[in-house]
Amino acid sequence: MKTLLDALRSRATWRWLGTGALLLMLSPCADAAMLQEAVDLPNRWGPNPSASDYGWRYDELFTLITILISVSFAIMLILLVLPMIRDRARAGHKASFDHGSSLFDKRFTATVSVIVFIVLDAWVLVIAVRDLREGYWNIPTELEGAYRVEVLAQQWSWNFRATGLDGEFGTADDVITINDLTVPQDRPVVFNLTSKDVIHSLYVPDMRMKRDANPGAVNQAWFQPITAGDFAILCAELCGFAHYQMGAQLHVLSPEDFGAWEQDASMIAVAGFDPEDTEAQWAWDWKE
Ligand SMILES: [Cu+2]
């Protein structure tokens, strides 16, 4: 017992414990590095490069916010640590205690708060609203060449419906797919979204697009793919037991490939159309 108490009093014990704790905390980083090598994950920080034409807005805003908060964090840290070192109790110096309640302290705090609010928050807000107006909220219409997709979310899959060649929803050549969506490159893709049951959220990270699908309402969203390829579609709203499995594939085809695909898909849809299958007749009038 006595040796244990002695050990607890010794600085060396705490130094070793501290080193051990630090190594333990760092070990997940080593695990992550090993995992990265094992499964050949892309070796980089941050999201995939944006595959949509307004995606750069969100990436730039994200970078700006990261820089702003990093710089303010560093300044705050210096302001906290400096007096702790400078004014600490030591030989020939007695630590003084202060509640920061003098008039000067209050004015100083208020001034810093106002400056932080104006420089950081207002700046970010102005850019965010500009980006929303010029990007996300600036939904192209059919006349502007939009490729329209109706999305019916349900626990736990995505139902997609495109008009097919006739350009009308609710007809025999509607291209209906589950968890699989094909869209053209370099053309705005506009969504009408709703849900059968609970709130879901259509999330296409590579396109920097996310929008809720609410039961009883039709929401709109859009993006314009600038890169052909396959991308992930996810559900970003905790929607029940199998939420984590609620994923879909997005295929972006070049204009030529898309034209051929649409023709085929439309023909197959007509061939497989069954007027008796009321479950499949869930189209609604397009909301512009
Ligand atoms: Cu969901």
C-alpha cells in the first residue's frame, strides 16, 4: 500500500502514465493509416472533387470557414496561454487573480465580440446567401433544358421516375427505376421529391446536393453534372432501422450515350407497362 502511494506521488509515474495515455490516443491514427493501405482508400483529406457546376461554391465556402475558425482558434489560444505563463506564481512573483469584471474588461469583450461577429459571421452569411441565390435556389425550368426526375422515397429505397421520350409524367413510357438513376451530363437535372412514409433526404455528395423528401409535400432540388461517371446517392435523414442501407447509384452519361440510353429505356418501359399495376402509378403533376 505504501509503495503504491509513493508511486502515485512520484512525478516519474505520472510522466509514464501520460506518455501511455498519449500513445493510446494516437493509436486510432495508426489504425486509420493501416486501414488506408489495406483497402486502398483515396489518400487525401476532404470530400471527392465536385462533379457539379455549382459545387465549387460550397467547397470555397467550406475552405473559407475552416480558415476563419482556425485563425480565430489560434488567436484565442495565444490570448489564453500567454497570461497563464507570464503571470503564473513563481519565485519573486505572486499570481494575481482577476474576474475580468472591470469596465475595461467589459468594453474589451464587447468590442472583440462585435468585430468577430461582423468579420466572421456576416462575411460568411453574405457569401452563403449569394451562393444559395445563384446556385441551389436558382432552379432551372423545363424550358431551360432541365432533365426532370420525380423521386419517391420510402423505407428504405429510392424510387425514381423520368418522363421518357414523350416528356410527360404518368405515361406508359415513364422510366421507373429503384435505387438507380441515369442522368445526362452538362444539363441541369431537376428533382421533385416526396416521401411515402417518414422524412428522408436525397444526398448526392459528389454533386454537393442534399434535399429533404417530406411526406405530403413536394420539394425541389437540382444540380448540373459536369463529369460523366458513377456516383453515390445516400439518405441523409435518420429514417429508421435500415437507414444506413438506403443508398442508390447515380450514372452520369455523356449527351450521346444518354440519348441512346433514354431511347432504349423508354422502349423497355412501354413494353413492360402494366395499367393494372396501381402500385407503380405514383406520378404527380410536375411542380416547377
Ligand atoms: Cu431514408
